Amino acid sequence: MKARFCSQCGEEVVVRPEDGREREVCSACATVFYRNPLPVVASVVIDRERRVLLVKRGQEPHAGMWCLPIGFAELGETIHEAALRELREEAGIEGEVIALLDADSFESGHYGDLLIVSFEVEKTGGVETPGDDAVDVRYFHLDGLPPLAFASNERALEVYVARHEEEWRIQDSFRHLQEKSGALLSDPLVHLIEEHAADIAVRWAEEVFGHHTTSCLRSLGREHLEKEATLALSRLGVWLQVDGDAEGSERASRSGGSEVRAFYREWGAERARAGCSVHEVLSSLSLLKRCVYDHARDVGVWERPADLYRVVELVSLMGSFFDRASYHAAVGFEDVSSSSKD
């Protein structure tokens, strides 16, 4: 609403150019009446299941729609205090401001120009209870949100997700690694190793032919070694998915586990028949693991935390896998050695 009379001297207020734009100015004392947007605060609160806290509005504008806990900042409080107060009044919980997410301008038919400031807030206490002008409060999965009352809420959530996306990918991958299920961050590196199996095999054969601990393996021939390694690496993705229990485990009887068992027992047996020592069997596998790591390092671009975690995850998977491979190769070697002694 336009000011009609000056609050300083009581004279009529007129509209005239001031500071490069039309403003309300007292015709007598020249007091300028500035029109500033009203400050509004909103809070993004996410629970452990990555669901966002929303409140259902009981009043206009947008009564009956869902939104983030939101309201006007008041005199005598900081913008952070305003966000936490509104969160407490509308949703019944206490919180701590973690970060600024977004600041957005909006022209409201009810309140005029608004400046909506959205924060990431962590719950510290209280019980989710609708209050103030909210009629319901509930957590929603981010991929199943109801229509939101304010576009600024949607933008704040987009910023929040972008801010935490990499962190969540690492958490999910770590959980899948523990459970041995689902997609892992290291999967692209494993696929890369499979695609470049022949190149890594050549690299490994060069190591074998040049390393003092694998002199006997040279009798098997470079071409034969490269063919073996290429086959092994091309099946790496399938073999890494197998839970590597010891011999006799029910899980080891699965197709992938059976392949690993059969392949590496023959790997060890072949070297025993060639007259090699068991330490050469284990050394050759150690060299192959190193070649895999070196190749992953050479072709990778490590710019983000997720990239570093991807490598750490691969190291963990490969360490477990080559432990199994070494075990089965040693058993295969011993089987042949024992038979030859009988």
C-alpha cells in the first residue's frame, strides 16, 4: 500500500524519481519511504532415510498444500534464529542450522515482494507435531514428493540434493560393498579393466618375464600367459560379485564361485606341472593385481572425493578377490605336488 502522508512531518507523500527509480518521497521534508521485500525463512530437514520434512498448510496462500517449514523473520532475531523458531512452531522440533542453501525472490499476491532464504537444518530434538498454521507434518522420500506450495522450496531441495549427492553415492556404495549387493562406485573401473583386459595382460606378461621371482613361468610362453590373463580379467566383474568363502562353502558352489575355483586351481596346477615353485604362483598373482591397480590409476581422473573412494573400493574388492585366487591356486599346486609324490 502506498504511503499517503509522511510519518516524519505529516505532509503529503508523492512519487518521484529518486536514486534512479520511482520512489515515495515526502513533498515537504524529502523523507524517502523505501519499499523492501519481506524476509522469509525455510528449513530443509532430512531424516536418516533421506526423507524430507514437510508441513501441510492450514491457511492461505495455498491452504492444503505441502511445503517446507516456512515463515517470516521477525524483529529482534537473526535470520538463523528465525528459521529455527519457525521450524519449532510449525513442526515441533528443535534444530541446528548447517548451511545456507538458497536465496530467492518471489512476488506474492498476499504479501507483496518476498525474499525467501532456505537453510539446511539438522534435527537436534523435539517430536514432529503440526503447529502454528500447519495441520499436518510428515517425512516424504525425495523421489515421491507431493506438489509443493512454493517454487523456492523446490529449488532449495534441488540444491540440497546436489550438495549431498556425492556423499550419498559413497554411503550407498559402502553399504552395498558390505552387503555384497547393488551397484558400486567402483563398477565403472571394473568394466574398464574388463574392456582393457588384453592390454593389462600384455603389461603383466612383461612383468613376469622381467621379474626375478617368476623366472620359471617364462617356460609357459608369453602368448600363453597373456591369453590366460586376458580370460581372467575379462570375467572380473562376474567373479568379483561372488562372495569368496573358503572351499566347501555352499556359496562357492555358485556358477561364478565355481569358475573362480576351477580357473585358479588349474592356474596353480599348471605351474606345478611345469616344475615351478609355489612362491612363483603367488608372486605372479601379486604382479597381476599390481598391473590392474596401475592400469586403473593410469586411465583414471581423480578430481572428486567419490573418485578417490572408487579407487579405495576397488582396492578392497581386488584384495579380497586375489586372496581367493591365491588360495585356490595354492591348493591346485599342492594337489599336483602331492600326486607326484605318491
